[in-house]
Amino acid sequence: MSLRVEETEARMGTVFTATSKSAEAPDIEPGIYDLRFDGTTATTVKGGQYTKDTVNGDPKLEWHFTVLDEDGDVVYDKGDPVEVQALTGVRFNITAKTVPGEVKVLKAILNAGEFAEFMAGNGTEEETLLGRVVQGEIYIKESGWLGVTNIIPARKSRKVTKASSVDED
């Protein structure tokens, strides 16, 4: 009985209002940031100059990262963690003339021993990589949203530099 009342209220009480404001992109400065790997999503991309399958689109892999500050803490904007994605192919072809983006990203996430195992043909479970930290260059796309490129392994340690003062005579 209550279900029927809720349906009636929903049908009669729903109002659709137009808006001209879209979601706002996170407000952070472009630069090199530490990024926590949060997983991947398989997707398909249609269109573009290099699309091979113009009917169904080409398979791609979307790599998800959360932006971290200098202390390793999550960067927030308006209460939400700042997240970025990198889009690559799915082939992981280690014999290609140019190293594919998906191999570059995976190499940044893996340690040297794990990457050697990968190159030897042994698979790597994504679950074991979640939470690992890499570095990436965050930039602002034409749309105003964040993009990430140049994903490299995380730095070993941050060197602290002291500001030197110069006495002027």
C-alpha cells in the first residue's frame, strides 16, 4: 500500500528544471603530483583520428588515480577527493617499436622485479597494485577539467632544501 502512495507522489511531485550550469572541475594548480592508483575500467572510445573500429569503437583502459599532496594525504576540492584518469590502449604489446601508454603506466606502478616478471609473460593482478603511488603531470584540458600525463614511478624520497640567505652589503 505504501508503495502505491510513493508512486503517486513521485508521478505528481516530480518537477524537471533546466539548468545551464555544469559540474565544476576541481580547482588545483597544474604540476607534478603524487597519485594513488585506484584501479582501471574497461571502456570503448568512438571517433577520433586513429579509431580502428568506427562502428563499435576501440577498446580502451581508463586508469583511475587520486591526487595526493606533498605529505601523501589526499587532496580535496569542495569536500571531494581530487581524482584524475589516464586513457590508454589495452594491448600491452611489449615488442612494439614505441612503448604503448598502457605499458608505461603499468611500469610506473610495478617495482623492478614485478615489471621483469611482466616482461617475462607473467600476469599481474590489478588488486595487488591498488593503493600504490606514482607521479604524474596534471594539466588543465580545453574543457577546463583535469588531465594527467607523464606517469612515472614514485620518487624514492623528497629532499628537503633549506633556503639560504644572502647578506647584502
